[in-house]
Amino acid sequence: MAGRSRPQVALRVVAALCAALACAHAHALYPDRPVRVVAPVPAGGPGDALGRLLAQKMAESTGQKFVVANRADGNAVLGASEVAKSAADGYTLLFSANDFTIVPVLAKTAPYNVYLDFTPIALVAKGPLALAVNAALPVKNVNDLINYAKLHPGKVAFAIGATGSSGHLATEMLKRAAGLDIPVVPYKGPAPAYQDLAGGQVQAFIDPLSGAQPQSKDARIRVLAVTSSRRLPSELDTPTVAETIRGFELYAWYGLWAPKALPRDVRFTLNMEANKALEALRARLVGEGYELAIGSPEEFARFQLEDMRRAAKIVLDAQIKAE
């Protein structure tokens, strides 16, 4: 304090306190203007629908708009990178499937770090995958499919909607668990994959149930099983892969993130509002096959870490490379 008068020191302390109070007041009013939600998922798809439902409910609760902006590029890199570079004020968020967390596992040159560049807000929902086959394939269940693939080497090709996607990881898990040597055909998105599945160019496809449900209305496509640990309330007649391969479980999941260094009170507000929105949407989302994962930001961070470790093992074992 040498060289400074007591009045000067007092003024500095008062100024600092006023600044802190003003900051806290600003956060307490959050949000006081529209919030932009970057969604690196295709417009009109299941993930987009989920993000927009969440944004709508959060807007209704807070009285501010949550505007969804689609930035789909196949692997979420553009949208995630945009959010990572944004101000950490809570007015730019990322809503994404877990594809965005798998990119750095696939490629060490990814333009962002999931742990260092983002603040986890909320795990929104877990979506089981569906194992679908061309209806002309003479199989009725997972065991039939495994046996048929073994008896007809090279005759059962699996489509992949995107390299490193949840469906790709599930396909590699199935190959390893069942001891299958099957060709894998990559596509640029699920739409052309389903088109070829219906046409018989490929024989099987593992994709999020939310995307498979409307496709299964096509008589040329049959859903054999889902990848959840238990049968779903909305799909009780559909068995799980785990009923044939014990312990088989994998989900596509969706989350909400902000840039790194988000103020703690804003993070808490966003988590509270997201959870409130999910509770309001519970009946609808469960009916669509989602499993809600309401919890704290810390629980989401732990889940994300565990999932990335699991994905890394699958990628390493299968030697999956980024495109």
C-alpha cells in the first residue's frame, strides 16, 4: 500500500466491489437478450428436431429467444469450432450429438479440444440405435443375422452414415463381439444409406432409432433390434442386441455446451433451464425412444469423459481413421 493514500485505496476497493456487483447483477438477469444455439446437425433430422424442442421450451421458460442455427458439415467440426471461438457469456451455445466428441478421438489434428475449449452444460438425451436390415434378407433376429453372415462371407455389407459416428462404432462392436468379417460401406449421411439399404445394395445399417423409426415404415426395411440395455417402453416388441450378445450397449447422445470459462452462475442457470425443459418434454421424448439424462453439469462432464474413453478404445481396436 506504500505510496497510496487511504482514500485512494478505499476508492479502488469500492470500484472493484461495484464492478463485481454489476457483473453478478448482469449474470442474475441472464438471459436478457436472444441466445444463439449452434446445431451441427442436418436441418429437419431427428437431432435438429430435438434441439429445436429444447430451445423452444427454454425460450418459453426464460422469456428470451433461443435461436437454432444449423451448421451441418458431416462431423460437427465447423459448428463446434465456431462455438469454441465465441465469447463465454452464455449467448452462444452448442447443441450437438456425440459425433463432435468423437472427432478428436479420430484425428489428433481436430481444430478444438473437447475438454479445454468447452463448458459442459447438460446431457440432454440418450438415443438407442436400431439395427436394421433389408427385408429380403432371410433373417428374423440378431442371431439369424450373425449366422447368415458367417455362412455367407462377404454377402452382408453394413452401411455407415459417417466415419466415427455412433452407428459406425456400434457396427465395429458387433463385428468384434460376434466374430464377423463383414464389409463396411461408408456414406455421406444416413439418407443415401437408407436408400441403398431399401434397394439391397447394402444389407444392414445401424443408425439412431429416431432416424430408423420413419424408415422402418418402408416394407423393404426391417428393424431387428435396438442397442439399449433394456427393451424400450415405446418399442416393447423390439428385442435388444444384448439379448443375443450379453453386455452390448451403445447410444447416440445429445448435449448442450458453451465456450470455456463460462461464469458459474450462468452455467447453473442454463443447466437448470435445460433440465426444466426436458421434464416438460419427458412424455414426448420417451415416446420417441429417447432416454432422458437429467443431471448436473458435473455429472455430464463425467459421462462425457467415460464415453470418450470408450469410443477411443473402439476406434483403436478397429483402427478407424478420419476421412
